[in-house]
Amino acid sequence: MTESSEAWPHMTGWEKAKTTALHTLPALLGGGVMARNRTRAVLNRFTDPAMVGHFDRVREKYHGLPVWGPRGTLYLLTEADAREMLQQSATVFSTASDEKLAMLGRMQPDAVILTRGPLRERRREINDSALSYHQPVPADSETLARIAESVMGDLLSSSMVTGSLSFAALKSALEKVGRLVCFGSPARDDDELSGLVDALRRDGNSFYLKPGAKRRVERNHADLMERIRSYASRAEDFSLAARLSHVPFEDERKPLGQIPHWLMAMSLMTPIAMRTLTLLDAYPRSLARTREELDAADRHHRRGSAGHLMAQPYFKAVILDAVRLYPVVPNISRVTTSRARLGGAEVEEDTPILIPANFLARGRARGEDADRFNPDAWITGEAADSCAYLPFSKGPGSCPGRDVGMFLLHYTIGALLRRADFRSRRQMFDPTGPLPKANLLWRSGWSVTERTPAPKPTTAVHSYQEG
């Protein structure tokens, strides 16, 4: 006879209260969809270390079993349980959890992440195809690399004059990269498009409950989709939108309805790039190794080619470890759409399930690596194979934009490192000791100087405008 999941332990009232105070509320107050950077910085300083300690104690008390927490949510606190769930069907363990629907539903109602049932798989197929999921490099990779390097080149030219680079300037540049990759040159300078995405995300933070939110969201969403429709009809051949052109606009898969999520995901490149630069500044040996790899790849391969990317495993590992230590998506939520098996027990339909990914990566079970910058773990496969480290989730419900996102991060950050030296304006941690569990890297800025010594001559790369 199959055991019922109700037999699993339930948190005590005090444990539920602590989970709410240290985990749930900080995530909501800090912005569940659009980060409130200052609020998060303050909250993280006090709650992140306490949250990790709290979940460590809960896991040990209940012997690593799944545990029922606040609001009937099932918490998975071990790598083994996370792996078992994530490897199962995303139609059964759906990504379209109630909280995601409540916060994102008005911005991207047709997105695959919010779709349940058989239609989800059909929408996932067109996302995987357009975004080159599980491919070594995306389609038209050399063009995409030129775009990233051209925009970053413009950013560096202005930063060299002022001697500084701000979070806002980096965000603006990376949003431009996102628009160019999604549509091509017609959308290059449409900052209002990115502004509409941010406005919808801010309203999603409050579940669209603020005064006037309903009308404002309807207006902004209509404007966003009209711009997307216009740009998609003129999209350049290399663009992501052009890869959806074979699907009629009104098809139930809603090809254009996938693009708001792509634009939102592109905006997450900014904090990832910022954290990567900050960690490299703190660890000079890692910076030197990254640059040596970058310079060698430039000498022997065309930028944007599979050979160029594959010649830089350490650089890729640096980015992944920055996201492991300080994730932009600290929780993975699912909901069961039918009865399912997990951990040898039967879980009822409509059960909300949560993996606190930040805890899995930084908890006591991870040993010294929990608080250590260790890119080499991704090269050996130790980190890549682990379900304790989930920068893009894993399994059928993983992020379809994982590979193109990592590609763009590689070439945007690479363009910066190739030409300039960056120094964080303030020291946020001691690199000789354990890294803080608190995510202090929400917002930063750097002084910028020309790189010394300059790299040796490399294979020329034409600007995007030159083709």
C-alpha cells in the first residue's frame, strides 16, 4: 500500500512562523518579480543567514524528509528530493504554480511557464526551438556575439570617459542587447519597450492590487503586445522572434505570447553580470585565469563560434558559480496537476511544492563549498551534476533560455573584460574568508580604466552595424 504524503512531518507553529518571517516575507517584500534592490539588500543582510540556519535545523530534526510548511506547502530540503521531483514530468509537477499565476499572469498569460496541461508541451517545443535549448551555441551565434560586443563597446566608450560604470548604465546596455537579440535593429533604441516590461513586473510584485493597477496593467500590457507584434512582423532573420515566424500569431501556442517572458528573463542578465564582475574583482587569480582563457580563445577561434565558447570552460564556470552563490531566482516552485509519487509517497493534486534553492546551495550539507567561490567544481562536473545547485533549474521544467542566456552573458561580460579593468567602489566581503550568505550584491558600481596590460592582437570582429 502506498504511503500518503500526509504522513510526512509537519512544521510546528513556531517553525512555520520562522519560515514565513525568514523566507516567505523577505522574498515578497524584496520583490518577487521585479527586485526592489535597496529593500532586498537590507532584508538579505539579516534574513539570509538566519534562513539557511533555520532550514538546516528543520532538515536535521525531520531526518531530511519532505516537510509540510506554511499554507500547505511541501518543502523539499534535500538534493535527493529535489532531483526526484525535477526529473519528473513538468506537466504533472507544473511550473504554473498559483503564486506565479498571481504575480505574472497579467503580464505574460500565454507564457509556457504559466501553462498547464498538454498545451504546455506544445508551447515548450516552440520555445526550445527558438531559443536553441540544449545546443552548444545558439543559431546565428556569431551575429549574436557581434551584437553583444558592439553594445558593450559603446558602453565602455562612455564609461572610459567618466571613469565609472553604474548598475543603471549596465542595465540599459543589456536591455538593448536583449531587444536586438529578440527582434533586431528595429527595436534597438526602444527603451520604452523595456520600461513597459519593468512596469508590469513592478505591478506583479503587489499581485496587481495597488490602486489603479488593473487599468494600468491592461494599458501597459496592450502597449507591450502591440510593440511586440509590430517588431515581430519586421524581425531580422537572425532574431529570436524570426524563429517563431512559422507559427501563426493566433495559433493556440501563442508564439508572440512567449516573448514577454524572454524580455523579462533578459533583464536578469544585469544582476548576474554585476555579481560576476564583483567576484572577479575580489579574486584576482580567477580574473587572470578567465582573461588568459579569453585571450587564447580569441587567438584561435572566431568569436561566437562553438570552438570559441568551448575553449573557455573556466569563464563559463565563473558565471555559473556567481549564480550559485547569489541566485537571481532563489526558489523553485511547482504544483501538482494530478496525483503524483514523490519520496515513496503519493502526493495529492493541487499540492504546492517549494525548493528553497538558495538554501540547498548554501546549507550545511554542502560543506566548505557552501561559502566558497569555486568555479572548478563546474568543470569537474561535481556542481553541474548536482541538484543542490540550480541556477536555471533542471529537468523538463528547466529554463528553455538557459543556453542562449549563458551565451549572451559570456559575450557581454567578455567584451568588458577584454578592454577594461573594473574595481568595485566598495568592499562588500572579505575574499580570504567564507563568503557571506547574505546576498549583498544587489547593486554596485565600478571604477573603470583601460585594461593593463592590453591583450595581444586577436582575430578581428566586425561591429554589428558593419555586419
